[in-house]
Amino acid sequence: GAVVSQHPSWVICKSGTSVKIECRSLDFQATTMFWYRQFPKQSLMLMATSNEGSKATYEQGVEKDKFLINHASLTLSTLTVTSAHPEDSSFYICSAVDGTGMEKLFFGSGTQLSVL
Amino acid sequence: GESVGLHLPTLSVQEGDNSIINCAYSNSASDYFIWYKQESGKGPQFIIDIRSNMDKRQGQRVTVLLNKTVKHLSLQIAATQPGDSAVYFCAEYSSASKIIFGSGTRLSIRP
């Protein structure tokens, strides 16, 4: 089946630094990718929808200047958490659609971000 | 606004029994629903889906039921096994072309 690779799986950083998370579709072209964040014991909250070659669409309440999303190719989207603070510590998950419909939505394994 | 919620946050089931996880949704225009399983520290894993033109769909040991009249979904797991322990989410494909997740139910299995 289709595979979405997310890297890194965990990262620890100092407050004020930036962290980049990569999401790759390994065996299909992903015209659309989604980024979610998940706090402990809570559901996945959609942050933004990323379309290849265009600007990401952010959900209400998500700061686009803090969470920079780039979808420069059909197989790669990146999420950069800029000037990270402890409250940004969370589990970030990406997902990708292979272009043939939402029935083919695949998730990455997630990135646990801890900001000290 | 759109929302998908679950009736029970936790569910404890005896090994070998059937599990039933419920979910309510609010957007009557939604036409596609998915159940996901998430194990600790991992991304969601697709279990089964159903379109709004169906009221039942079966997979291997799992069945999804859809009641559009009351906007209710359920996931039934037959002969629950220890490996079924996880958090289960229902999700709704909204008209805005995005997947919105419900609040989740943690399923624990008693030996």
C-alpha cells in the first residue's frame, strides 16, 4: 500500500529555535497534504491543507507565520515551526492524498516535538 | 459549525467479546466517513470507510453502521483481541475537502 514517510519521528529543541518536519509520499504523487497536531489524549486537529505549487490554506486560529508550510513538489511537504515555544510541544502528523480521492488518504507516523 | 464527536471517551471490553464504538456527526451534508485506529506514538491507521449512500459495510472483523437519520456512526469489532487496544477515531469528509476527526475513544481489552 501507499506509504507516507514523516521525519523526524521525534525532536527536542530549545525555545526560540525553528524546527522543520518533512512529509514524503514514497510511492505516489500527493497533490494535497494535510498537517495535523495532536495534544496528549486529544484528537487530531487540522492545522492546514497544503496543495502542491500553491500557498497552504490554514485553519482558523493557526498562525501561518509561525507554522510555515511548503509543498514544493508532488512528493514532499514541509512544516517549519518557527521560534518554537514550550506550548508548541505536540505530536504533529501529516497525511497525503494520492490525487484519486479522499478514500486514498494516508498518514505519516507522526513527529513528537518537545520544546525546552 | 462542522463537528464530529464520540459518545464514550473510554471503553473496556472482555477479550473475545464484541466492541461497539459510537460516533455522532453534525454535518448532514457529509457523504463519506472513515474509522481510524491510532496506537500510542503512531499516526492513524485506516480501518474502514462508508459512503452516505450505504448504511452498513463489513470488513475483516469490523463493521461500520451509518444512520443518517440521527447522524450516527458506529464501529463494531468482533471477537476483540488484545491487539485491538488503541484509540479509535471516526472522521468525516467535509464539504471543504478535508478530513475532520472526532474526539476519540480509547478501547482497552480485559484478559
